[in-house]
Amino acid sequence: MLVASVLWGTTGTVATFAPTVGPLAIGAVAMGLGGLLQALTAAPRIVREAPGLRAQRGVVLLGGVAVGTYPLAFYTSMHLAGVAAGTVVSIGSAPLASALVERVVDGRRLTRRWMLGAALGLSGTVLLCVAEAAQAHSASGAGSVRSTVLGVGLGLVAGLTYALYSWAAHRLISRGVTSGAAMGSVFGLGGVLLVPVLLATGAPLLSSGSNAAVGAYMALVPMFVGYVLFGWGLAHIPASTATTLSLLEPAVAAVLAVLIVGEQLPPLGWAGIALVGGCLGVLTMPSRTAPQPRAITTRLNTCAEGRAVAQPLRAPVRDTAPSASTGPEQVSRS
């Protein structure tokens, strides 16, 4: 999951090397071709597991629509609000949306740890957005502020759709579909939905070798390889945990945007990124498990019927309250 997040964090910076290609074309070529490639490589498994996928066709459809919507909202958000802000809002809001989806659909309880992490993540996102909006206002006036606000709104849409297709893929895997077939079917459907967008907006991708190279990198590396790794991760952890681990992506994107693209991130924005990092730390640190109660040795007393019945041995009394750990013991025939 973390390697996938690092790969995804490069997409915003790489997209800046094709300035004549619009965000819709970038999103369509990235997840459209990447999704079709996943479906092609997973085709044998999809065919073998077709009955299970048909039984969950509503989940597949929801995931496919979310995959088709996510890149259009995500890359437009980065185009309007900046690489750092667009990425942090899109990815930073995804764990919150994912946990709420699991709460509503699956009845998963929201823990105090999750609420603390959510508070840190939301606070960091707000700080980063405020920093970017203030910088945009000082640089270009109210028009840039409106663009930043619209970009933040689209980032929230991207976060919700990311949470939805992550949940859909995890639901399929948890119900017996292999990760390859689940990811191939969901992303293949999303890729099919993105083909018309690519045909309508993708002409600039063929206008130069650098633009074509950017499109090929987006489809093959972060989207194909990254989401193969993502599917493997979803086979072992809940969708909310997976989307939380992807909070590494905005940190990578922000650092690359500053070092390579030349974006200026105010101190308030770095504080926001630090809070997002704190959210990641809180939600991923290992939890302490409660110690299991130790079994109590028993002795056998013979009853009149000739059967042996277990009687608990008395341990040294330390408390007058009855112990909840004393359970049924061994019973044997005499």
C-alpha cells in the first residue's frame, strides 16, 4: 500500500510535464488505459469467476462508476487548486469518507482512534487549503480564490469516489473474488467509461513525444502497477485502512511539487501536511491487545453415578468479587 502511495504521489508532478494536455485527458489516459490493462491481464480470472461477479454486479457497477469519476475530479482539482492542495484534499478526505461508508453500509464502529486521526487529517486539510487560498488571493486576486475553492470541492468528490471504489473492491474480495478479478472488473469497467472522454480530449497526448511519454507513464506505472499493489493490499486490510495508508501520497506530492515543479508552500501549508502525517501515524500504529485469561487447573471428584465431574481448584483469594475468567473445565468419564 505504501509503495502504491509513493507511485501515486508522482502523478501530479509528472502531469506538469505535459502542460498542453488538459486534466480530463490526463485523468482519462491514466485510469482509462490503466484500468483496461488491468482488465486485460486479469481476463482469465474474470472469466473463471464470472458467476461470483454477476452475483455482485451492483457492487461492480458502483465501483466502476466511481473509478470513471475519480480521475476527472482528481486531476481537475489539482489543475485548479495546485498539485499540493488538490492531492491533499482528494487523498486526505478519502479515509474519512471510507470509514463513513463502512459505518453506514457495513455497520463498522467508529473508534476513538479513528476519530482522533480524522480530526488531525481534517485539520491538516483545512490548514493546507487556507494556505493555498491565501497565496492564490495575494498572487492573482479573487478569480484564483474561486478556482481554489472549486478545486477543493472537486477534491472532496475525488475523495468520496476513491473511498467508494476501494470499498467496492474490498467487498468483492471479502466475498470470495480474487483480488485480480475484483480489481480487473471494477477498473476495467471504469476504463470503458473513460474511453469516450479520452477520445474527446486526448488529441494533445499525440502532439509530442513528451506528452505521449507522460500518458504512457501515467497509465503503466502509478495506475497499473500502483493499483495491482493496491488490490493485493485490499486482500488483507479493510478499505478504510487502505485509504488511510494512502495519506502518504499527498506528502510525496507536496514535496515533489516544491522540489521539482517550483510551487511555494507557506509554513501554514507545511503545518497542515504535518497534521496529515500525524493522522497517518495515529491510525496505523499497532494496537495493544488485551491479555487472554489463563486457564485454571481442575481436579476430578467422583460422583455416586460413577462419573467424574470437574471442580475448580481454589486459587489464593485476592479479591472478593467473582472472577469472570473462570470457565468450563475438562470433563472425563471415570
